[in-house]
Amino acid sequence: MSEELETPASIDFTISFDKDAIIVDTQNLSGQGTRVVNNPNSNDIVIQSTPGQNVDKSQSIIILPFTGDNTDILLSEAVAKLSNGETKDLSIGSLNEITSHSNQ
């Protein structure tokens, strides 16, 4: 997350995947702050993250383990909800090594 962005009140991450080929392990979702998963049995889940004021913006906000025949899931959208009630669509850029996945 950009150091220039104020720490959001919450961030909604939309994750897309083929639920017939991927098992998303929402029970072991981790990261900074608190997290709630919505629509856990669909092809698109929404993770609402509340990062807190001491968030380290250079580290992952959420870490979502998954397994399956495919090696990919897609972070299709991230929307920050700011403390003043405004929303800001976050750009999704290069992912770091921790996002690597192997089905082996």
C-alpha cells in the first residue's frame, strides 16, 4: 500500500477463482489487522480487512492460502474505505514473492 495513502478504515479485496478447481483456505487467512470473509462458497469472495493504525504499508495486508489443480487466483479488485466515508479504488501492481504459489 502506498505510504502516501492515509490508512483506510477498511479495504475490500475481491478474489476470483474457479471453486471447482481451487480450495481457498479462509480458516487460515492471515495478515495485518482483522479480516472478515464474505461469500466463502462462491467463485468471487470478498475479504473485508480492517488494517488498524499501525499498519506496515510495506508488508502484505492479507495472506490467503489456497490449493488445487490450478495455480492461480485473481485479486480482481481492492477498494479502500477512508475514514471520511469516501472510497478509493486501489491499483493492483506487481506482486511480491510471498504471493507465489505452487500446487506441489
